[in-house]
Amino acid sequence: MGDYFRNLNNLDPHLNALVVTKLKEIQRREGRHQISINDLNEKDELELLREYCINLYREYRTLRNMFLENMHDPSRKERLHDRRN
């Protein structure tokens, strides 16, 4: 299972953190010492995906707002226009 988490962490550290947190939650809830990725049920996976998608959406909105703010900056507009020419 260590390889799974190393690979997931390389692909997406945020998703990896969510999965690890969920597994630790299950471990505490059930009082088990050993737990694996197979212990995630469909409800757990859907909760993970929901939280992951919400976080992606928040990141998108932040980047979008930053972009729009820069577009309203007149000096920024000129620099963007100059790059096209």
C-alpha cells in the first residue's frame, strides 16, 4: 500500500492527503490498527470526491478572480496587448 500512496502523492498531493485523512478517520472510528485502501466504501469515496471537487472549484475561482483583477489593471492590459504584437 505504500507504493499506492507514494504514486498518489506524486500525482496529486491534495487528493493523497484527503485519502490518508479518510483512512485515519475510519481507523479511529472502527478501532483498528491495520487499514487499507480497500476499506473505503462507496460512501467514503463519494465524500472524498465531493471534498476534492469543492477544493478544485475554490482554486479555480481564486485563479479566475486573480485573472479578472489583473485584466482591470490598465498597465497589465497594455503589457498583455504588447505581447501579442
